Amino acid sequence: MERNPMRRQLAIMRQSLFDQGHVDEQFVQLEELQDDANPNFVEEVVTLYYRDSARIILNIEQALERKPFDFRKLDAYMHQFKGSSSSIGAKKVKAESTLFREYCKSGNGEGCMRSFQQLKKEYATLRKKLGAYFQLARQAGPVETASRPK
Amino acid sequence: MEVAGEVLASEFQLHVLAVDDSHVDRKVIEKLLKISSCKVTTVESGARALQFLGLDEEKGSLGFNGLKVNLIMTDYSMPGMTGYELLKKIKRSSAFREIPVVIMSSENILTRIDSCLEEGAEEFLVKPVKLSDVKRVMNDCIMRGETEGNNRRRVDKRKFEDDNHASSSSSSSSSIPSSPSSPLPSSPSTAATSSPLHSLKRAKLRDHN
């Protein structure tokens, strides 16, 4: 199996992650930490993120089922979630987290619920896209240098 | 700067204790530090950090933990003990106050930055922390002479800084008094625990805003 077409496809996929705003500069920072000793570092971090954040998502869901909303608690959960999302460069997810927190601060329950639905969508979309990307990356084999988006 | 790093790597490594309740962030900071040629220990809370250092309040005496810690990097927002509270405990301990402490926070709040610097934090890094941030912190550590048994250069650097900055009344000895100094008229109040680099760093952080 030829690597070059795969690598080309990988590069296209990667570029679209940036172009569509799913990931930001922090993702590049993580890529730059990959080396021969840790060729799947980014995938490991992302896997860890989805594992850990599942718990927070559940906590928020449960908190949104209790009326009246405990905005302080909701904000605290989202602060945690936003932090991890930011650490992996999850741009859209992070933006939605910020919005959610603003709704918490202004005590806007409807806004929180809407924003949370949107957040879960972005979160799921990112997971699918990154999943496909990492799968292809494994097949394509190790890349020597990380290329920055233009 | 690169040369200093290379020299350091071949002779000894900085041992960094990284404290963060986020598993993801611990993994990332560990990698950033390892890539910067440091020995790393990560813990998930301030309490664990104190235990590791041997400042366990329950035990009451210093425990033996093997490797000396040259630098502590801690997240600010953590459940239980915050990074700020951890910073205070370290700076108020006679055994560990010399260890530089760097605070990491996702929130770029000026009053927060100021309080941390005033309590003696070396730097305040805004998350997500980048490799360039870590490298800068490492270089500052090296410049300060925070390597095994080398405190002379730090004293000299402080003297030099004193000549150039109208900062607090720091003495030339290496021990840092923990009582607050009186506020200076021209600059914001600086505790005696802060190094003369703080006023410069604070200016840098403000510019960054």
C-alpha cells in the first residue's frame, strides 16, 4: 500500500480540521510534542480528554435536570470542561463552553440548555473527525515533521 | 539560552513537581517538561504535592522523598486546596520557601496575577501552557541558579536587579523574610517575598493584556 496518497489525504483532513474551526493553535502545540518515542501523543491526549470529559458532561446533564438550576455549580463544571477542551485545542467546543458560562453568569437557564445542546453536537462532531483522522494517521505511518497550517 | 539548556541537560536535570487536577493537563505538562529535559513528578492536588514534598501536615515532620524538587508548577483552580493556597503554604515553610513556584491558570485576571506574584510566585502562566512558556520558565530557573547546590548566582542577579529597579528592600542574603514590606510610592505594593524580577514580569503580563 502506498503511503503517499494516504499522507496527502491525511494532510487534507488535517487542514480541514483547522479551516472548519474545529481545532486551534493548541492542537499544533500538541503535535509538536510528538516524536519517535511518542508518535501517538496527540491521539493519547484526545482519548484521555474524551474519557475524562464524559464524566463532566454527565454531571452537567444531571445538574440541568434539577430545577431551579444551580448556576454556580453549572459554571464550575463548565470551567473544568472548558479547561480540558482548551488544552487539546478544541476550538468550537471551547467557544460553546464560554457561551454556556456567560449564560450561567447571567442566570439564563434557557440559554444554558440551548448552548449545552450545541456544545454536545460540536463535541460529538469533533470526536468523529479526530477519530477518523487518527485512524488514517496510524495507517499512513509516522510523519517526520508537523506542518503548520498556512 | 539554548546553550545553558544543553549544558544543564548534560550535567543535571531540573526536577519539576507539576500539580493539576486535570488528567489531560497533567499529561500535557509532563510532556512539555520532559521535552525540556526535566525530571517530572505529577500530582493531582495541593495536598498530594505537600505530601510529596514531605510537608504533610498529618505527619508534622519532613518525610524523605528522594529527589529534591527544583521547581513547582501548579494549576490555580483546583478543588480543595487551590494553587494559591499551595503557594502560600510553600512560601511560608522554612524548608521549601526557596523553591520557585509557577502558577498556571486559564483565567487571565489581573488581581489574581497580582496576588500570586505578591505571595512569591515566580511567574503566572496563562493556559493552555505552550512549550515556549515552559522553556522560558526553565531558562529563568537556570539563570536564577536553581540547580543542585548553586545559590551564588541568584544572589548576584538580585543585587544587579536591585540597582536597576526601585523595588522592595530585599537583603543580599538568600533567605527570604515572610513579613510584608511597606508599599512603595511609585510601584504597586510588593511583598518582600517577591524577587526584583516581579515588577518587570508584572509589566510584561500587563502588556500582554
